[in-house]
Amino acid sequence: MPELPEVEVTRLGIAPHLIGRKISAVKVIDGRLRWPVPRNLPKILQDQKVHSIERRGKYLLMALDTGYLLLHLGMTGTLRVLPSSDLLKPHDRVTFEFGKLSLRLHDPRKFGAVLWHPNTKGTIDKNALLQKLGTEPFAPEFAGELGGRILYERSRRRSIAVKQFLLAGQAVVGVGNIYCSESLFEAKIHPAKAAGKLTRPECIRLANAVRFILQNAIEAGGSSLKDFVNSEGNPGYFMVQTKAYDRKDQPCKVCKIPIKQIVQGQRSTYFCPQCQKR
């Protein structure tokens, strides 16, 4: 499932091709996504100019003349910029035409989203899908001790495991399953430790680890397990540098003790029992 690094890699890939261009046409091939694509979207977007493409959590926010186009990749979606002359492929759901270029949402499982937020409904941060999201990991307010303070304050009296606390995305967004295991390993925190028992120093270490791991993942092009490719069709390579995730029974790269695997919330978690003592 594309997480924050994969979405950011996609944003960085498509933005240079689209910013400053006008949408010449929108083709809804199959609008039955997580939420139905608005039927009047082609008419709304006709001739609107792309002013910027930002990211909030796992949503891409395309600023146009009269509002924002919200794009979500769902479980298996990808966005690619291709020549408009390229033939459509099975599972291409929506295309946004920019003259000779085409931005195509390819989504085999149809869990993605293409939604419209007009300026008449207020600023984009007022959108209901974005209001409950946690702090952005690369925002200034999540750096160092500030990030540690956010994690500490939002984890108080929480008996949920710290891994589930991170995955929920209400404290900080974008720490998906792979990046949870890696961030907790980096911070030397056991994934099953109750979030409410984290100390202030542990929260600072964890905030720094989250930023470090996510930045490394972005620089590696994200993580490709089965489906993800970037805007140029290339897979991400973060999986080749993981220290915990998917390394069950392999020696820890720090202490050589075998990495363990447990299941939390039906998701696999990997950790070192020596480096991440409970």
C-alpha cells in the first residue's frame, strides 16, 4: 500500500510536468473508486490551471483555479505522466489530459480516490478528510524536541501498543507498517510497549527516527512490495536497506541477534529483542 514516502515520490515525479499547465480534458473511464468520482468533474476541471501540487498525509492536493483536486492512491494505485498517445491499460480509471501529456490513475483494486474541493467550501485544510490527520512528520513543529512533545502529549494514558499508536496516524501521519518497524528499531523502542509508558526521551528519539526513516525512504524512491512504481514506472528501493522489516531470523545489523516477527493488529512487525528491549 502506498504510504507517505511513495506518495511524496509520486508528487515529486509529476509536479515538474504539470505545474503551470492547463487541463485540456478529463476522461473518467471507471469512476467506481473508494468514493464515486464526481460526475461533473470533467466539466469542472476543463481549462483549469495547475498552480501547485502538495501533499497532506497520503493525499495529493492539486491546486487549481477554483479549488483543489484531491488524489489518493488507495491500496495499489499509481499516478504516471505519459504521452497522451499511449494506449490505455486495463485498470486505468481516470486520465487528466494536458495537451500532449496525460496524467493517469491506474488502480487495480479501486480503493483510490479522485475528489473535488471547491474554494467556496473554504481552505483545503477545512476538508473533512484532512481535518483529523496528525502532524506532518517534516513540519517544523515535529522537529526534535517539538516532535517528541507531540508524541508524548498525545500518547498519555494510551494503553495501545506504540506501533499501533503510530499506525493510527492521529499523532503523526505517514508512518505505515514498514516504516513503523524501521522507526521503532532506529529509536530502540519495543513495538509492543504501551504508548502511554513512553518516556519523554523515548518520544524525542522516536520523532527523530520517524523523520530520518521517512526521508531515507523518499530518497530511495519508496518501497515496492508488489505494485508500487513511481511516475516513471520504476520501483522503489527502500526494502534493500531495511534493518528490521521483513528480516525474520536474519541477524540484527547492530547486535547480530536474530530479528523476531510478531503480529499486531493483523500486520507483521519486526524487531530486535536485544536492541529493542521491552
